[in-house]
Amino acid sequence: MAWLFLAIAIVFEIAFALGTNATKGFTKLWPSVFTVLAAAAGVYALSLSLRTLDVAVGYTIWTGVGAVGTVVLASVLYKEKITLPKIASFAAIIAGVILLKFSAAL
């Protein structure tokens, strides 16, 4: 269940990050409400996953996968460019997440 809660937390983390852009500095009511709720739900789901997972593993995966997901979806939703340095950074984050996943099994 911990990995399921972590996956849910990641979805909310991405929603929070993308929603923050839509708030226009928290001047738009409904995007602001959505963003705050997504942030709260993400932290809550993360806390549930950390009942079992080490915080170093859970938090790092949450932020790393959330960052990659945010950049990918921002390129689709907001037409942000994905450059070669961004791709190299994604690869490093993904490699780190994989290594952390395997280290949690040891």
C-alpha cells in the first residue's frame, strides 16, 4: 500500500505544481482552491506512504518523479520546451529513483 499512496501523492504533487501556474499568483479563486487542495492531498498521501517507506526514499521519489511529470506535462499543457539539458536531467532523476527503489528492497 505504501507504493500506491506514494503514486497518489505524486499525482497530487504534479497537479499542485501545474495548478500553481494557473493561479496567476493566487489571484484566481478556483485555480487557487484546486492548488491548495492538491498540495494538501499530496502531503497527506505522502505521509501515509511514509508509514512504511523510509523518508529518504519516499520523499526523494515523490519530488523526483513529481518534477519529471511536471516538466513533461508542462510541455504539453503550457507549450514549454524540452531541451537536451532537461532530458539529461530527467535521465539522472529517473536513474536515481530506480536506484532508490532497489535500495529500499535491501
